Amino acid sequence: MTEPVPVPPLVAERLGALRERLIEATEKGFGSLRGRASAASLAAARLPLAEAGLVYPLATLRDSALRNNLAAMAAYCARAGVALAPHGKTAMSPELAAMQLAHGAWGITVASIGQLQVYRAFGFPRLLLANELTDTAELAADPGFEAYCYVGSTDGVAILDHTLRRHPAGRPLPVLVEIGQAGGRTGCRTDEQALTVAKTAQATGTLTVAGVAGYEGTLPPGGRGVAAFGRRLRALADVLADTLDDAGGPCLVTAGGSAYFDVVTRELTAGGRAPVQVILRSGAYLTYDHGFYGWAVTELYDQHAYLRLDADAELGPGDVVGLGISHPCTTLDKWRVLAVLNDDDLVIDAVHAFF
């Protein structure tokens, strides 16, 4: 297992300042500390959860699980010969994203220009916007920053080209041609459309086609459609390599949520005519490792929950119940500061989320 590597100096500097920032008393779970705590002070005190001055309900992260997941995914990508640009929208946490960089991530994926601005504010040097871009304010000449975005139509190409001609970025913007499927969310519905979009983008002079992208997570469960989608992505990369001029590096091919990343990896690395750099975008893997339990929340309404217990369960007033999450994206966005616990339930850190 490889050891974590240092993060870029600017990221380390800005996270160091965040670590010393006092946590506001208005943050959920931290009100009793009344602005006296920071991530650094919590780490130094290492108090038991019940004695740390936090109040419930409280979102927590298990340090050992985080580190296991980080190492496991990094090892998987290394064995498979693929890169990882984990989706940063899951937690919107620069601390967690920095941990992913330290474990070899190629960059961080974002879903909106607002998310891109957050991660750039913390010094992240390479961001993949899994969306189309119409605001180029973040693309001013900066040799230390790389941004990639999607194009899924000739109209999208025209908008980007028009904007970049009015506000030059000083260099062509790398774009990934997005493919989708009938009834899907976004992306070119046919390969012919995708090729037209690629040729149109490459002809602008303001854009350069860096590769192809897609998302398989909305396909029916079972894997067959996912495998076919992966083969389609890989074949399109070969067609682009035959059609477009060499952009100065291997074609990027990116897909992969946290459910079928293994299927995607198998298909995208199966071989083809052109060299490619496969980039997975799995993000939920970092915090999504709970299984099924005898106790479960069976119904929600407003801010109330029905809890199903085993027949022999002994639960009484004042007891604290720890719940695993069903999906990280719809849990972590409810919190702006999360306590980190070790296996003895000592509070050893805190991470911030910028939703």
C-alpha cells in the first residue's frame, strides 16, 4: 500500500487556515461550544464524543473507515491503471478532497461553477466540471490551474465560443464531448451527434477536444447496459482519435459512479486503437459503506422518523442511536461541519462542507 503524498502547497496553506478557524456557534451540533472550537482544537483535545460539548443530532465521520476507503480505491485504480477524479459534490469538503489528492487523485470533479469556485478558492489545481460551462470568469490565464468541462451540443459549443471570444482565457479550453442515452439526463444521444459536436468544438480555436465523457449511473441496474455504455464510450474515443488532430496527449475517457465503476473500468481499459487516459469519477465511495441492519428507519415525515427495532432491543429515553446513511449526497449536504471520530469514539478532528 502506497503512503499518502503531500498535497499542493496552496491547498495545504489554505486548509491550514481553515483548520484554525473557529466553528460558529450556529453550526448544527456545535452550539454548546459557543465559538470556542476549531478543527485544530478538537484534534488536540481528543475528548470522548459524550464529553466534547457537542449536541445531537450530529453528523460524524469514522476516521478508520475514511482511511480504509481512501486506500482501497487508490489501490484499485493503481491495479487497474486508471485515474480518479472523485466527485466533490458529494461532501463539498476541501479537507476530504485533499485526502483524495494525497491518495493519488488526478483531480476533483464538480457539478457547477459555484462548486468549482469553492474548490479553486482552496487552491485545488485541476478541476473537472461535469457540466456545460457558460461563465468563464474562472478561466482567466493562470498557469497553475486546469479546468475541463463538458459539451453536449453544437449550441453549447457556440455559447462557449462566443463567451471565450468576448472574454479570452489566454488558452484553449479543454472540453469533453458528453454522450448520453435515450431518456437519459444529458449528453449526445447518438455517436454521430457526438462526432459533429467534437468537430465543431475543435474548429473554434477557443476550445480543444480533450476526450469523451458520460455517466452510467442512471442506467437500469444489472450491469449489461452499463457495459454497453462503456464500450460505446471507448469506441467513440477511437473515432475521435482518428478524426481530430492530436491534442498533445492521450484522449481522456471518463465515466464511473460509485455503483458500477468496476464494470466501467473493465470496458474502458479493454483496449482500442488509440491510447487513452481513463478517469473514474466515483465520489460516494468515500463515505458510503454501510450495509443493512436489524434496526431501520421505516418512514419519515417532516423532521420525524419511525424506527423499527429488533424484538429484543433495549432502547430507552436518553440513549444515543447512531444511524448509517442511505445515500451520502442527501445526507452530507445537511451539514457544514462534521466531527471525525476514531474507533474509541474520541473526537479527533472536524471537516467542513461548503454547500
